[in-house]
Amino acid sequence: MSNHRRPAGERPEFQYVPREPRRHRYLDEDDDQVDYAPPPEDDDVVTTGRHAVVYDDRDVDEPPAHYTEPVFEQPVYEDPVYERPVYERPVYEQPFDPEPVYEDGYGPRSYGDARAYREPAADDHAYDEPAYVEEPAYVDEQYGSHTHPDDRYDTPPDQPDVAFAEAETQIISAIPEEIPPTRAHARTQARRRKQATGRARRGKLFGALAAATVLTVLIGIVFVGGRMFFGGPDAPADYAGPGGPDVVVQVHPGDTAEEIASTLAERDVVASGSAFFNAAVQSNAMNSVQPGFYSLPTQIPADDAVQELIDPTSRVGQMIISEGRQLHDTTDVQTGAKKKGIYTLISEASCIGEAGQEQCIGYDDLNAAGAGDLSALGVPDWAKDAVAGVPDRDRQLEGLIAAGSWDFDPTAGPAAILQRLVTESSASYEKTGILTAGDQVGLTPYKMLIAASLVEREAMPDDFSKVARVILNRLAVNQALQFDSTVNYALDTTELATTDADRAQVTPWNTYASPGLPATPISSPSIGALQAVEQPAPGDWIYFVTVDSKGTTLFTKSYDEHLANIDQALNNGILNSGR
């Protein structure tokens, strides 16, 4: 009988053996020995493993008297429980799974002195069902291996046992000389070896990556720590001292942190631009730094330079000129309050140094510089001839410095500061169209600037264009303007209602005493007031008067209506000077 697997559906081979076939040991897939003796299905056929045994009616020895025919019960099958091998990291060990050892043949059997082959043991009735029945390997647990059937007897068998011996010889000859491993078992072993090899490789790869990561982190820590503790050849230079004298630096519009750092390094505020840049990018407050001029100590640490730069008190050369402000200080007649003029604002913004030790440009220095050469002061060509004829040189720059927010270098000197303010103001005026609009309204650019200053002081912004129309209408008929604001300007006072004595004073600016426009602008007009003169509202108004404290202004071309409007203002206490 061949040792290969019987194809499905093939009938088993039959051999004639005694009714009491002995029990054999089988090797399951895991190489464990399991007793196997399936119950007979009928009186003549017993299936043993892969072989069907048929019993005949030949005369054979009867079993001993004490032998009881075993009662076969259907075995209970239990699913085998497989335990997954536990692997310890990081060293992965391949689970021990010894390869099955296949013997080339069967050696001599030895059955010992206990009993003869045909004598069943006392426990022969207990049959166990193996977990796996494919390709069993036969091992005689009790008698060991054998190569010759007679080796299992201590003494030769009796003659009546010849038939039994012949039947046994037929059974033994049917056992294959070599039982190879099953394909499923081979595949299982190959799969386990492959999985173990993969796990080992992955473990080695993981360990290598972890070691590389740890090494990289350690190198970085050592490098950065060394740089921080000892410094390095590339560490940016930085001052450590308390600082020296203050200097003024400028932050230009659009400057980046790197450009500011370069400026500070050039002025010796910091030892290197890199040190300041590294400190600046770590401070969110640097985003609040505005273009302008800053007074900073020299030779200070980069971190201190950042703090100085974001400190509002470090800002110098900054001022705001409100609309309608004059060059010189004015006094309110009713309250006595002082209103700072443009020269005073420049003087205060020019101060550098600690409180009590400040260095400022004086008011008198600015006034003297403002009376100087017109070209040096930046007076534009379209205003130069008119300004040259101003009777009071201290007022020749009136109106030429525009209202708005200003930044200047306080270390530049009085004349240089005024020159910059006048030049930039002229450029802003020209952007409104002042050079071309004069032909439409019949005024020169400088006279349009004068008219705009009157509009600024006489009306609220909503009435700018109407007041501009009144000015043009009166000039067209050569009628005196009679603005109280022109009376106040010559006196450096502010008062809504002037006195008869004040109005009677003849000055180059008093429009009660002289016809036409005043000699110069009486304040710094806003761009809105200048545009109102360039594009006045259409109307035939000649008169206007403010009638309440809210700034309500009534316009008319009738003098009688104007007198009625004046009575309304008197009743509201607007035109009462109190003097």
C-alpha cells in the first residue's frame, strides 16, 4: 500500500485481520502523540486511521476470558487552543518550534515481558480521539521502535498463533517505510519562520531608528547648550553695559525688522544687527512700532533696545497740528486759556533726553528761523512773491505749514525743520488741484490758501462750501468781508464776538478796516476747506451768521434778513462779547 494520501472519494483498501486489532499511537500536526482507535461501524469492518480493516471468519484465538468487548462511544471533539507566542522587545526571539524528525524506517519492536501482542491491556477500552488525523506517524509508545517483527517477543510464539502472526505481518507490511510531513504542516512551518524573520527585521529597523533619533536629539541639546553657555563663533555680538548718550534714529515707512536692526547698528545703539533682529522677532509689540524718530541710548543690549523702541516716551519729533491753528500762541478772551501755536508744538516735540535734562529747540529760535530766507525755508514758487510782501516777517510762513500729523528730526535744527514742513505741506496742497482751480474761481493759488484759512475759522465743515461762496460773491462786488476771525488774528486772541474797538483797529489782516483778503492766511487750513474754495457751492448769498452754540449758520442775500438773523444770535447769547 502506497504512503501517499488517498484521493477524495476513493474506496479504502481492505485487509483481513483478527477482530481485536491492537491500538496504535499517532502523531498529530504538532507532533504530539494521541491514542486513536475509531469505533467499528459494523461487525466486519473497523476503520483504523487511513486503513479500513475487514474481519473474516477464519479461526483465530479468542480473546482471554477477562477481556470484555469495549463499548464505543462517539468521541467528543474539542477545538484546540492555540497560544500566540509572546515576544519581548526590543530583542525579538523566534519561538521554539522544532522541526519534526522523520525516520527513514521502523526499527525492531520490543514488547517486553508484560504481555503478548494478542493480549489486550486492562485499559484498552479507553480510546482518545486525536485533534488531527492527517498523515499520522506511527510510534509504538510502549514497545519502542523495531525493524523485525520477532524482536517484540521474549520467546517464540506458539504454533496456534500462526494465523494471528500472519495477519499481523500483513498489517506491519502495510505501514509505509517513511511518512513525509503534510503540505499544510509544511506551509504552517514556513509561514511561522517567515513571520518570525519579518518580526526580527522590523525589530532591528525600529531599534536602529530609535537609536538614530535619540542620538540626533542628544547632539542638538549638546550643540545648543554649548552655544548658550560658551557662545560660539557665530553668536551675534551684543552689548552688556548700561548704555551711553542718546541718539535719534529714524524708522522709515515700510521698514522691516532687519532694516531697523541695520539702522540701530549703524548708530551704535546695538552691537550688531543680528542681535537686535533675534530679539525683535520674539516680541509681538514690535508690530506697534510706527514710522518716525526715536531717541535711544547707545551701546545697550539688544533686548533693551527692543523695549526702548516700543516705549511711547522714546518717540520724538512727533506732533499734530490741528486745523485752524496759527504759528503763534493765542489766548481765549473769555477763559484766558492758552492755545499753543505751531512754533510751540515744534519746540516741545524736539526735546531729547531725560526729564529735567532735556535739550529742546526754543520758540524764539524757531520764530527767528521762520523769518529767514524764503528759498531756504522751502516756500513754493506759487507763493513766494506774495510772501515776500508780507509786512510782518514773523508771520510770513502762516498757512504754509499744513494741518495734520508730523514727524521731524529734532536734531536737524530750526531752519531745516521748518524747511521740511513747508516743502511737504506745499506738495499736499498741490495735490488738491490748487494750481489749476484758481482760473475757475478767479484767485491765485496763494489767495485761495488765504480764503481757505478764512473758511476754516468761520464755519463748520458742513458749511464750508457756502462760506466759500459768500467770500467769492463779496470779492466779486468789492464788498468788505468783515470777518471777526481776521480781527482776532492780528491780536493773537480768539473770541466769537469782537468789540467795536477791536474791529476799528487797522491791520493788514482786519477785514473790517480793509477791503479784500487779509495779507496772509490766518491759520493752517484743512484740505477740506481748501477744496471748498476750489469748488464752492452755487448760491447768491452775501451774508451769514452763526445763531447758536451748536454752530447753526444762516445764509442770505438780503441785508434785512441778515439783521433778523443777528437778533436771533443776540437772543441766544452768541454775539455778546461781555465787554
